[in-house]
Amino acid sequence: MIVPTKLARFDARVRAFLAQHFKSRAPSLAELTGLWETYARLGLPNEDFVAEFTNGKPASLAQRTWELLLAQHLHDQGHELTCVGDGPDLRLEHGGVRIWIEAVCPEPKNLPADWLEEPKPGEAKVGTFPHEQILLRWTTAFDAKVSKLQTYLKKGIVLPTDAYIIAINGCQLGWTPGARGITQMPFGVESVFPVGPLQYLINRETRRIEGASLSLRFSIVNHNNTAIPTTPFLDPAYAGVSAVFGCATDRRHGKPLTMHVVHNPLATVPVSHGLFGVDEDEWFAVPVPDAPGEFDLTHA
């Protein structure tokens, strides 16, 4: 429970920052003010959140805005939220299970400058989609939050009987960021399952395309020439992660938040399908009969 005087101080500081930072962007000012009002009404702010949200750094603003968006989205689904301050960003309970959500909004490191630069008025841009570099930002963010899970478990904040969800927002990864990679699947899927680019079967005699399928990609090479696995949700070592939330927007624009949910088939504590919104793009893997260790990936 936040002391009313402290909440009043938080509110004054946030509103002053928003009024100054978005003084020429009325739609963003209105939306972020509304998100903040919900977050504050739910008693979720703390000193660290307010300090980072108002420090004027784009990366900090994006990270904390993602937490506001998540809180609003989950609140809209009827979930009662809490924030413990020294643990993951949000907590809720469902069916007697505690569910923790750790949010991350990766910064655009090692991405081409041209990809990040918005075109000037009247300018048309043509370029290469740096899908591997973007995917590496997702996998790096995922790995960082898996490490945080180990810290939370050692401290006893998150229990082995709790669900743990990593929520990744790629809104900073391009001037017009998207949530889908080269596979046409969401980046959240590409980060944890070994799906690769489309491959085509060509008849050598007729030279016609006779079929298409996804290739397998078990790792992706980073800028240090190190292979980063894309198989966490096929690895029992990651069973503590229940699911991944994925998103690539920093605004709702009056509409429900567009997200995808990727379920871990090996999760020690799985979360229910449809728990976070009936319109979500949900991905899950089901075991292949008579093929131990193999799964069919599908979505609903």
C-alpha cells in the first residue's frame, strides 16, 4: 500500500514530466497520462519506477512505458496486479498459482543506423530487413531475464511453484518496428523455437516450385561470432520460464494491445491458454505421438 503523500509526490512528478516531454505531442500525452493514472490507481508505482520513467532517457522511457502498457492490458483482462518492488515487475494470481511477469524493452544495439532512422518528410526508404540482428536483441533480452529468474529464485522472491513470464517489447528496434521475423512468425517464437527462413522445393525438370516449408535454425550467430541457441523451449534447463509475451509497439492508440504469447511445452508451471486476452496470438507446441522429444508448433 502506497502512502497517500508519497503517491501524490509520484503523481506530481510524472505529470510534470509528461507535460514537458510531450508538450507538442498531444495524443501521446493523453495516452501516457491515462496509462499512468491506471498504474497509480492500482498502487503499483515505486521510487525506482518514477525515477527511471522521468529521467529523460529514451531507453528508460520505453522500458517503463512497456510496464504501463502491460499493467493496463492485464487490468483490462480482469487480473488483480501487485508490484513487490524488489522482484519481477508485475504479479498476479490465477487458479491458486502466482504468476510473475518480468518486462524488458531491448535497446537497438548493433542494428544498422539506416534501419533506425525515420525517413524525412516526402522521402521513400528502401533497405534490407536486418532480421538476424533484431532477433539477437530478442534472444539477448530473453537470456538476461532468465538470469534474473535465477536471482529471484535464490532470494526466495519467486518460488519453484510460481509461473514466470518474460515480456519482450521490440518497439525500439527500428523506426517502424514489427513483431514478426523472417519466418513470418513472431520474434517471440523465433527466440525460443528452432524455426528458420522459408525453404522452397523446386522441381529440377519443370523448374517450378512444388512446395514450401520452414527450415530449422538451432542457433543464430551474434556479432562476436558466437552461436546463440534458439531452442530454450526445447531445453529442460529453461523449464522455469512458463511463457514469453511479445509485442512491438509503444502505444495502444485507443485499441487493445497487440501481443503474442509463446507457451513453453516443458514448463514446470505452465499458464493457461487465453489467460491474457481472448484476441491474443498464442503459440504452443504439442508432443508428436511416438516421437519422444519432438513437437509440432501451432497457434490459435
